[in-house]
Amino acid sequence: MWMRIGIAAIGLAGATAVRHTHLIKSTPAAGDTVRVAPREIRLWFSERPEVPFTSVTLLNTDSVKLAVGKAAAAADSLEVAVPLPAELAPGNYAVLWRTASQDGHAARGRFEFSVVR
């Protein structure tokens, strides 16, 4: 009997983990090479992110942290937008994002894109 309860608990824990927030798309997208430097980064999540706990860090080719604006809610409740105050020079960039879902679980990730002219 304890074995069945343990197995059920493991199955339940696995189902819960699947529901945590994760990034489903972005603009620019992971791996994109764009000819026009973006003026903002947009992130869409699998569930509504807690905007006050959402942040984005942008790193250039030399891993130098660049200034970005504060994450703000967008028209789509699953989306946040982060303004970029300066035009990005050609090069490779890494976006490090962090958010929390309504259940309080933190999620984070990273993706890269390139700007060419």
C-alpha cells in the first residue's frame, strides 16, 4: 500500500512540475539573426507571469551587461515587453530571463540572437 501511495505522489509531483511557467516564444526568437536591431524584447510564457518578479538581462558578445528597461505587461496576459534604450550594434547577444508564476515558483532561462547589417 505504501508503495502505491509513493508512486502516486511521484506521479503527482511530476504533473505539477510540468505546469510551471516556461518560455514558449520570444521576439527576437532564440537563434534568430536579425538585420534590424530590435527596440524591445518580448517574451511569451506558458502561463501568466508575475510581472513584478520578471526581469531580463542582456549581455553582448563580451558578456558585458547592457542597460534594458523594466519588464512591463503587454496586451496578451502571457506576454511581457522589455524596452531596449539604445540601438544594438551588430554582434551576438544573450538574453537571460527570470520570472515567477502565480504559484510562486521561479523560472529562468537563456537564449541568444544576433544582429547583422
